[in-house]
Amino acid sequence: MDESVEITGDAPERREPSATARIANAVASAYKTHYGKGPESLKVHYTGDAVFVLLRGGFSVVEGSLWAKGQGTAVRDQRRAFGDMIAPLLSEAVGEVVDRGVVAVLSDTSQDPDLTGIILVLSDAPADPA
């Protein structure tokens, strides 16, 4: 299956959402819940053995202030720590949508431009029911 979707803003889905739309909604919701705000836009690509998520925008006020004062390393370190913390939540959510296990979550962030990339590597086996 090769599929991609892009969402911006808070436009609600009006029909049964595709797997990529459900992944996008799960990631956006996780960021809003645990980060305090979601990205300005989010794009998901789902192909065979991987899901790639690209989040654009979303600096918090604190991050923007730190970045403006030359503290980009602090912003990157904080975002990486957040990525490590949220990885199990994203793994569970994506595994549930695609009905496969997730064997690795790889992510990194950039401040200029403001974006985050997340790759979820899928197993051949169905997701482990919790």
C-alpha cells in the first residue's frame, strides 16, 4: 500500500478517513495533548514497511524565544527529548491503525525551517493486542 495525506488546520473529516488520515489525526492529537499545540501542517506517507510523518511549524512561545536568542541547541535538545517520550504513544497509535507492529521510531527536528520528521518502521507481524 502506498498512500499519503496532508492536513492543515483543524478541518474535520467528513467521510470514513483513510489509514493515512487516521495516522495524521492520531499524531496531531498526540502533539496537541502532550506538547500543548499541534503542527501547522502534517503530511503522512504510508508505504509497505514504513510510515513517514513530516510536521511543519509549531514552535511554542518558549522555543521561539529561545531560538531568537541563539539557543537553538536547547530547542533541539528539548524536541529530541519530547520525541523520545512520545515515540511509544505514536508507535501504539500507528500500529493500531495499520494493524502491524512498529519495530522502530526514528525522528529528528530542524528549527530553520521549523519541521520534524518521524519514520515508523513496521514489522511483518500484526500489532500486539494490549
